[in-house]
Amino acid sequence: MRKTAMTPQTAKIPTQLGPKEAVESRDSVVAGPGGVPVEAPVAGPGGAPGEAEHVIAGAGPTLRPGERPTVRLRDAGPDDPPRYAPEWLELREGADAAARAAELLDPLRIRLANLPGKAGIVVHDLGCGTGSMGRWLAPRLDGAQHWILHDRDPYLLHFAAVTSPRSSADGSRVSAETRRADVGRLTPDALAGASLVTASALLDVLTREEIDTLAAACTGAGCPALLTLSVAGRVEFTPSHPLDTELAEAFNAHQRRDGLLGPDAVNAACEAFSERGATVRLHPSAWRLGAAESELTAQWLRGWVGAAVEERPELRERAERYLRERLAACEAGELRVVVHHSDLLALSRPTGGAS
């Protein structure tokens, strides 16, 4: 654990990654659309070089032999490779910020305002990546805040800390510290003193057991959880294409490999928190991608199609033609995509006298 002084907020990732671990991460397994782990560099659909060969590390679906496709929020060795490419996280940050459900913030503010004491709030951000959740949420909440940023990648932790906001909505101080640790064995004791748990694009890369562990930790500590941008399993294209539905079904099947919940994760989380006495609220949080988001759309498309073909290799030939057509439409500013996600707010029964 280390405390980090705040510097002026920025969301621009440096050209040079800096730490040795970050340089190595470019050739490591990282996470793509919806958190799908991948190995860089990514080839075209079905593993063949082509339209997808320039995909940012993190937006494609290729796994190492025998690799389990999960964020591994559990015990891991110090040399276990990072899974999130900073370039992918930077590219999606604007769409994530626009999609998150601001409608869930009022009930969260009410809960936080009723916490005992006036010393400020403590937020645990799980799998924080480059810190986009903090940059979005901290300026929307009043009062002093201390963020505890959890991730496995030391470079991402450094970046998240130095770009953390310095002030809240009312001008109160925001501070941050980092923890390079896995959170799969999260317990109520680990959340002692926490006011809030947050995460983005996390639930759909967990198993049911891991979601149960997360829910048990939060409810056991009486701590609310704001879990955003979980893949919902639905994509809408304008204009539509005859292959859209088949590729979507294959992608969803890919996300459910090896016991992961993929698009079923939000319902599983609702059940897990509700069974433990929490009040759960859901709200849609779709990416709405148009001409202004063409770079993100192109990278997302490569990963989405690649995952579908990895799941169903017989789609390869048709998928390659599909991808070429879609990328051309994207470059021309003629493609619109709605990628559906869900945000979840779980208000656990408070402990320690909170109301």
C-alpha cells in the first residue's frame, strides 16, 4: 500500500509506458471488449492476419493455450501478467463516462449522506485500471473522499493515482492510495471502514462463485456497491446486417466460457446481493457509438467479431467479409452501434449505526 500525491488531472496516457512491468504488459494477456482477456498482438478473425491486425492490444479475443478467460480476481503470483491494455482503456473512457447511469447517483448520495461521522468517505475501486471510475465519480459526489485503488498492474495503478481528481463536487479534498492485490477473496474485514465499493466492466468476467464472494463482502461490511458497465448481451447496428444476430450469439457464448457469466452476470449479481438483504437498482448504460467514436467502434468491432469467430470457426469466411464491410462503413461515418450494458447499485443494510 502506498499513498500518492495528487497531480493535475489528466486522462492522457504517456507514449512511453515507463515501468518495466508496463512494457512487458504489451506482450501479455490483457482484456478486450466486455473484459474478454486477449493475447497481443491480435490477428484477424479466426487467427488470420488481415483487417484486425492493427487492433489495440486488449480489443481482441485470442487466448494462450489453456488460459482461463477471467480477470483472475484471486490469489496470483507477483509475476502474473497484467490483463488490461492502457490504450484500450483510454480509448473507451469517453464512451464509458457518457454511458454510466447518473440516475443511480441520487440514491447513492442519500446513503452516503447518512453515514455516521463527517470525516469523509472511503471508496474501494476494484480493478481500477487507469482510474476512469474515480475521474467520473469523485467530481459528482460531495465531501472529502479517499479512494483505495485496487489493480494487479503496477503501471495502471501509478497512472490511476496520479490522474485521480483532487477535489470533489463541493471542492473538498480527494486523495488516493494504491493496492496491488487481487480481490477474489475479498472479505467484510477487508472492507472495514469502507463507504462504497465501485467497479467498471467487472461482473461479466466473473464466475457465480466470485460474484457471491463480492456480494458477501459488501453486504457483510454494510457497504453499498456501484458496479457499472456490465455487458448485457445485446448489440444494435444501424444499418443492420443479416449476420449481426449470429455473431452476437457467438460472442455471448464466448463470454460464457469456462464458467464465466458474461451477459448473465448482472442477473446473478442482483440475486446475490438481494439474497443477502441489499436493495438493488438497475439502470441501462449503453455505449452509443457514431461517427465521432469511429476509432473506438473500429477497435470494438475487431474484438467482437474475433471473439465470435473464435467461438464458432465456421463463421470465419463470412465474418471476414462482414468485418471489412463494417470497418469501411465506420470509416465513412455511416455506422451507428449501440452496445448495451447495465449499471447496478446495491444498497446493503448498513452496519455501525448508519441509517
